[in-house]
Amino acid sequence: QVQLVESGGGLVQAGGSLRLSCAASGRTFSTYAMGWFRQAPGKEREFVAAISRAGSVTNYKDSVKGRFTISRENAKNTVSLQMNSLTPEDTAVYYCAAKLYGTTQTMTTQNDYWGQGTQVTVSA
């Protein structure tokens, strides 16, 4: 299995940037599609971004396209989310997710593993 641990969340002013990281344990990291989800207070968890097993294909929620970039380094068992031009609407707990043999499409709704989450707060 894969254990996921997120880091990099914090408080930032509108227009600022943050880089989230997800560290995975295990020897089969490259067999998992990886992604990021977020959940704001009182709202359902929503898909943000995903990346294929080899890192060649990405998928983004429309509202973050051009602002967020997902990447992975399989040799280091990590996946990152660079977030630029942040707005208060981006405030949420961000979760790292993994899906065995998944694709950037199939993991938008179902995943095998989840991290504990990291808080991102964007002030106006």
C-alpha cells in the first residue's frame, strides 16, 4: 500500500503563492495515478488536479487552470501542487490522493488512498 503525508499549507494573502507537497511511502509509487482534492467548510470534497503514473498527462479543475500546476517525481515518491494567484475561494483543506492503475479521469471520483490533509487559508 501507499501512505500519503501532505505538507506546505499555511496562510497567504490573496494573489500569493503556496507549494504543497505529498510524500508517499512504499515501493510501488509509479503504479499510482496521483491527485489533489480540497474541501472547504460546509462543502463537499472536490477534485483539483491529477497526474498520470508517468507524469505525462495532467487534469485540472477549470477554475484552477493556468494558476495551479501538479507535478511528480517518481524517484523521490513525491507529488506537488504549485498554487499561484490564490484567492479566498481557494481556502480549504487540501488532500493528496492515490489510485492504483488509475488515470487522470478515473481518480476524479474514486481513489484508493488519502492523506491527512493540509490547511490552506487565503486572506482578502
